Amino acid sequence: MVSMNPESYFPRNIKAALQHNPPGEWIPSVPANAIRLHSGYPAPHLVPSVELKDAVAQLLEVENDLPLHYIGSPSIDRLKEYVRARQEVRGMLAKDNELLITSGACQAIDLIARIFLDKDAVVVVESPTYMEALEIFWNYTDQIITVPIDKDGLQTEQLAELLAKRKQKGMRQPSFLYTIPTFHNPTGTTMTAKRRNHVLQLAEEYDFLVLEDDAYGELGFTSNPRTLKSMDTQERVLYVGSFSKVIAPGMRIGWVHASEKFIQALFWFKKDLEHPFAQATMATFLKKIDFSSRLQELSKAYQKKCYVMLSALKKHLPKDATWFVPDGGYFVWVKLPNLDTEKLLSKATEEGVSFLPGKYFFLDQEEGAEYLRLSFSYESEKDIEKGIEKLGYVIVSK
Ligand SMILES: Cc1ncc(COP(=O)(O)O)c(C=O)c1O
């Protein structure tokens, strides 16, 4: 009898993708009572669980079984209207056929990768970048190239050099640039207006698309910068938004705003992979709340938490530690010269505090050894202070 080898059934592209680290490998195992400075979750008290419970009750009361069918509820159209109005507030005018609701930003990124990438396609990402996006791109191509970030976001001069060199050598140019220009994950940096203009100029000159991931874009402490999409006159930007960081990640609701042809192709591959009940619930919830005041409340709360974290870092970290000061979002990116932050993590969790080692945010993981990402979004101000004190202790007693 011939024995069955499960691996032999995978085609070459899937075998190649399976060579990479498994998804979520970066999530540390953290004791239940540890202070969690690793997770990019919203603060528990800012997730509107009571209001969402009321929205579910109201939805079922008014629409009965409709939202529980495959495509049933009219509320889903209202959600799209709502997203369109929100885009407009931020200077992005979307026609009806230029928006697609997705299961979170992650599904949007995956669909975009699916329609633009083949195994030889080139993607440019920031270094460091959001690790789940890296994981997604790896499923489609190994041709991922990186451009470093500094305190002003993506270093567009370096991007320009890279593109010029590739042109000179007759190499394939990128299909798209993946960027998180505003309140970046993991660095917390924001791309300057000058660099935003430069990105769009380069996209035109070298004919590539831009995937703008704006998951944190409305969480500025004092203001939110203009999106690349709002500056784009050529329809080169595929904008990805999400309700995960401003409402609740478990609802899994995001969207893409892009030109009609792109939306049609994304829709083609999305099939039924979405959650009509969550979308109808979200529409009911949004109708009842004042979203702008909610954003103000979130910004104020996260700004305070961030301030507590930055003050604690100054107090408890060694003098040679450095970090970027964020203007919004969830994260502080710390550099600890001559330290391996992955090794530090097990000692930190024993001491009762967690963080994410920087290596997971880099294509070449060695580049991230001295960095770590701290999240101020999830824990209380008291625990942030306590957590950073513990971290400082672990660093100096290493
Ligand atoms: C930059 C960035 N994009 C996208 C996401 C995922 O968003 P969603 O929950 O909508 O899939 C995250 C979540 O951490 C993120 O940090």
C-alpha cells in the first residue's frame, strides 16, 4: 500500500509559504497576572460592550431574522453609507462603487495581496512594519524589499534611490508599497507631509500602487494628518481603514477605498467571507452614538496613557535607551543598545511584565534585536507605570 504524504498535495507556492514562521508566532506566552504591554488591543473599558449588546438586541427586535441570513439586512448598506460619510469628513470622497467592507483591515490587506501579487511580484514595506502584513505578503511572494523608517516615517529618499537602482538594472518594479503613514505600528511615527508628497510622486514616476494602512489614523492626540488617499489625484492609493482600534477588534470590520476597477476585483475574491451579522450590529451601534465625540474621548484617554508611559520610561530606563515620541496611536518603540530584547522577554515575563521583541517587525529579524514595542493602549495608567518600573529593573539586573 502506498502511504499518503499530506505535503505532496500542496502546490509549490503553498509549500514555499509554509516554510515561513507560523502566523502569530510572535505572540508571547504571558502569565495571566502579568502586566500586558505587548498587546495592540484597545483598553477594555473603552470597548463599548454594553452599547453593542443593546445594538444586537435592537437589531433583532427591528429586523428579526434578516441580519442572520447570508445577505439579508438593509443595515449593511447603512454601514457603507456611514463609512463613506466618515471618509468624506477626512477629505476622501468615495463613490458607491469605490468602497468595500471587509472582515477587518487584515482581510483587506490579504485581498489586495491576492489580486496584485504573483510569486515574482515585488512589494515594498517599511522597516520595521506590522508583522501580520509581512505574514500575509509572504503567502504570495518572497520578493519583499524594505525601506527604513526614522522619526519622520518612511525614508522616501532611500525609496527613491532603491527604485532608481532597480530601473537602471532593468529589475521588476514593485507592484505596491505597503505603508502605515500615520501613528505607525510598531514605531508610533507619522510620515511628514513632504514625504507623503514624495511617496505619491514616486508612485507616479515608477508606476506602482500604494496600500495605505490607516488602522490608527483617527487616534491623533491633538490632530490627524491628511491621508495619502486624500492627496492622491491618480487613484494610485488603496486606502484600508478599520473599526478595530476605535470600536472593537472582535467585530472584524474594516474597509477598502479604491478605484472602481480595483474594488470590483477585490469583491470578486472576497466571496462570502464576511460577517453580515457583525456589520448590521455595527451599523445599528453607529447610528446611536456620536462617533466624533467617541474619537475625542479615545484620543484623550490614550494621550494620557502615553504620557504616563513616556514619563515612566524616562524615570526607569537606563540613560542609553531611546524612543520615538508618538503623536497618536497605541505604541512606543524603544531601542536598548547592545541588548537582545528576545532574551530579555522571558526574564520580563517572570518579573510580571510583557512586551514584543522588535525582531518580529523586521524582514531580517536580526535588525530588530535591540528594539522592543510597548503598547500603552491596554493597561491602566497605574499598571503602565508599574510595568515600566519592572521593565527597567529587568534591564538593569540582566
Ligand atoms: C497597522 C495595522 N493594520 C491592521 C491591523 C489589523 O486590523 P484589523 O483588526 O481591522 O484586521 C492592525 C492591528 O493590530 C495594525 O496594527
